[in-house]
Amino acid sequence: MTSSELTLRGVGKSFGRGNRRNRVLDGIDLTLADNEFVSLVGASGCGKSTLLSLVSGLQDYDEGTIEVGGSLVEGPGRDRGVVFQHYTLMPWLNARQNIEFALKAAGYSRADSTRIANEHLALVGLSESAEAYPSQLSGGMKQRVAIARALSYKPRMLLMDEPFGALDALTRRDMQELLIDVWQHHRLTVLFVTHDVEEAVFLSDRVVVMGRYPGCIREEVNIDLPRPRKPEVTGSPEFAELHWRVMSSIKQEAALAS
Amino acid sequence: MSKTATNDIGEPMPADVHERESSNRTKATPRRRRRPLLSITTRIDSRRYLAISTVAFVLFVMLWWGITAAEIVKPMFLPSPERVWQRLSALAAGGQLWDDLGISLFRISFSFFLACAMAIPLGMLIGSFRVLDAAFEPMIDFIRYMPVVAFVPLTILWVGTNEPQKYLIIWLGTFFQLTLMVQDCVKRVPRDFIDVGRTLEMREWTILQRIVLPSSAPAIWDAMRICLGWAWSWLVLAELVAASAGMGYRITVAQRYFQTDTIIGYVLVLGLLGLASDQLMKLLGKTMFRYQERT
Ligand SMILES: Nc1ncnc2c1ncn2[C@@H]1O[C@H](COP(=O)(O)OP(=O)(O)OP(=O)(O)O)[C@@H](O)[C@H]1O
Ligand SMILES: [Mg+2]
């Protein structure tokens, strides 16, 4: 058993006040091991994004504890890199400057920032586009720069909220393979939100299925497919079976809720 | 491996068209569809744009010329274009036009600069911090709807009829408006951008400088452009009432002597100045914020 990197115990979260109070997350217990890749799936509105933002520290939780690397989460921090669903590259900076922006904020010198930014652009295959502004990049390229930015300052964890949600199927597949490459290269812990079950099974060591009203953890499915995984694995019977297990868990949940 | 356009939970996924490199398989003869000129998204090149707007100006002058040539209106009320041109040339040759222009340009530049230098920081603070919003926004909103014209007699009582009174009028007319416009620009900075700063553990002050300011800069520039347009009106107002030089002053003097040619000439010059300053701001904005364009 490897050491645990992220631990959530009895985490709860509500929005609103008085009788408009809406309980969004309830009694969430979840542990991620060091270097583990875990996906959160579940129907729309079950609180996946909320849970991720609690871990990132961008929102505060009401109950329970969240620990990263043994210390309590009390706000955002550079130990957790975040990739947002919407494009968040600064439009006035080109691809390289966007990565340097993060590195400078993390205290790197100008020379180091440029060097590390170039390395990370190469890592996501965008060395050619270093000088391009976000308005000149495609959606997939923008997310690649965003991933490079989040990785550049060496966080312990990467938190991703449907980072490929706006991309078409082909680009999505490319991005998934790229992400796996990068993950193996960097050896970090990833918490990944998606509502694409195939994506979750293909990428993850473990898929966490969430339920609704209030948001909770319904089931955890270990994905024991061997790594490195080739895209062909999605056609294998083992994959189909795991895919089915996650799917039926979500469907059951939906039936319960309605 | 085929994937449909819906994901596994059955929600449609937006396909990013730019990503599909494999879709340009059809390499038939290139055939460009001619777009009708009057279609909402049709763009025209800058040469054609310039031609159309020049024609509009020429038509305007011809209409004016036609009215005076046909003597529909008495020359004392509406002098002909030639007369106005002769008068302006004479005033330019005598140096009076340039003196008036110089004074007015200084007044508007100085006061507008002052208004911007104060409104931009204040607007950014109000737009970013709710506490300051509560403290300033309702009050400024209240003040900005007070008629500037009504402040003219007050400003004369307060600071006299010297230069500061002109600055004060222009400042009153632009500072409050611009502050709230800047506040609005700052509020539109995407929340995610600020969250990026937070995840990088940037301090609030750094987020303000490095994220909020550059992100809202194009919109703030536009707000400044609009305010500069108003500033021209406030300038003339200030000069009409109590001045001993400047474009507005010359207009009131000309009125006393029924010199409608001078009045119209000066009004046209003011119009041209406004047009030039607006186009200059647009051009500067285009160069400064070039990154917004796709190339
Ligand atoms: N700031 C907020 N204020 C009030 N309610 C909120 C807020 N943010 C989220 N919620 C509510 O919390 C619930 C969970 O939202 P969340 O965005 O976490 O869902 P999700 O699982 O990410 O959904 P999706 O798959 O559609 O992205 C929803 O019912 C939503 O209305
Ligand atoms: Mg979400």
C-alpha cells in the first residue's frame, strides 16, 4: 500500500441560506494514493465540480477534513495544479508567456521560467506554437498549454474539471493519450472529473461513481487494465465489462433518484 | 473506433470544428460564394469602407451647398460652404484659429488625463472589492446623474473663471461616468482568470495588476474613447459660459456679431477634432490589443 496523497473525511458542502439551503455534498470519504489517477463520474449536478473546487481550495467546505500530503487544505495552493473546463489562458500572453506567468508567480527566475516553459511546451508538443496567442490556437491546443502551465511549477496533484469537454472526439482521444504520457513522465496524483465514462475507464486506476441529492460516493470501480494502455484497449472485452459496470452504476443511481 | 457526437451519458458534445484536420478531403475546384453586400456578417475591405464614408461626407457638403445655392435659407443663418471655408482660411492665416485650438486642446487633454488617472484606479478597486463597491458605487451613481450644466454657475462660485474652472467642468462630466464604466469592465473579468491567480498563490494586489488590469484593458480603453467623446462637449460648454479664449469662446463672440460663418466653421473644426481623436484612439487600441485578433 503506497502512502495516501489526498484524503477526504466526511466532507460536506451546502449552498445558500435558510430554507433555500441546498445540500450539495454529504459525507464524502475518498482517498487517493500517491501517483494514482482517479476519475469522478456521475450525472450532471451531482457535485463533481464542487468536490474538485473544494480540493483545489477555491471554495470552502462546511464539514469534514481534506488533507493533501498530510496537511489540511485551507485555500488554494501551488501544491495543486488546476486545469479548468473553460479556456483560461491569458489572452494577452502568448503560449510561452502563459506558462512563464505561472512560473514567475511561483518564484522562478526569468531565465529558469523561460527554460522550463520551453520544456513543457515540448512536452505537450507545442514548441512550434510558443509565440502564438490564445486567439490563434485551437481549443485542443489551448488545453494543452493549460496542462503544461498547471504542470510547470511541479504540483503534487493535478485537478482537472472536464478539461476535454469542449473538444471533438478525435482531439479528445489525442489529448487523453497525451495526458497519460505526461502523467507517466511526471508521476503525479490526478483527480479527473468527466462525464464521459469511456474516458474515465481508459485513463484511470480507479473510477469513483457519484450519486445525487445530496452528492455522495456511490461506488468505486478499480480499473485493473495493464499499463501502458493503447487506444486499442477500448475494444477489449475487459474494457467493455468495466465500462458496463460504471455505466450501470450511474444508471441505477439515476433510477433511484427519479 | 467510431464515436458518436454524444457522450456516454447521452449529452451532446460540442464538436470543435477547428480541430478536425481530416475533414478537408474535398479538394474540388475552389468556388467562393459571393455574399450579398447587405448581409449582417458581411465584411468589407478598408478601401471600400473609406470610399463609402468619403462619399457620405461629399454628399453632405453637396446638400449643404445645394441649400445655400438655391437660397432656401438666408446666408445670415446658413452661409455657403465657400464662405465658411474663406472665413476659416482667414482665421487660420491670422493665427487666431491656431491659438483657440491650442488652448482648447490643452484644456481637454489635461482634464481628460486627470479624469482617467483618477477614474481607472478607483473603478478597478470598486469593481474588485465589494466593500469599496458599497462605499462608493451608489454615491457615484447618484452624482453622475446630476446635470453637469447645472454645476457651471457653482464651479464659477467655487474656483472663479480661470483655467481650473474649465478643468473642473470637463472632469465633472467624465470622472464619475468613467469610474462606473471601469468598474463594469473589471466586473466582467472571467472568474476563472482570477481563480488561476489564486491557485498560483498570487496576492490580491498582484492579481489586480497582473490579471484584472490586463484582462479588462481593452474594455477600459473603449470606455475611455466614449468618455473622450463627451469631454469635447463639456469643453465647449465650459468655454461658452465664462472664458476669454478657446474654441467655445470664439463661438460666443461670433454670435454677438452675427458671424454665422465663423460659428459653423468652428463647429466643423470641433467635429473634425472629435472624429480624429476617436479614430486615433481606435487605431491605438487596435495596435495595443492586437492579440485579440485571429491571424
Ligand atoms: N455557487 C453555487 N451556488 C449555489 N448552488 C451551486 C453553486 N455551485 C453549484 N451549485 C449547485 O450544486 C450542485 C452541484 O453542482 P456541480 O457544478 O458541482 O455539479 P457537476 O456534477 O459538476 O455537474 P456537471 O456535470 O453538469 O458539471 C448543482 O445542483 C448546482 O446547482
Ligand atoms: Mg461540473
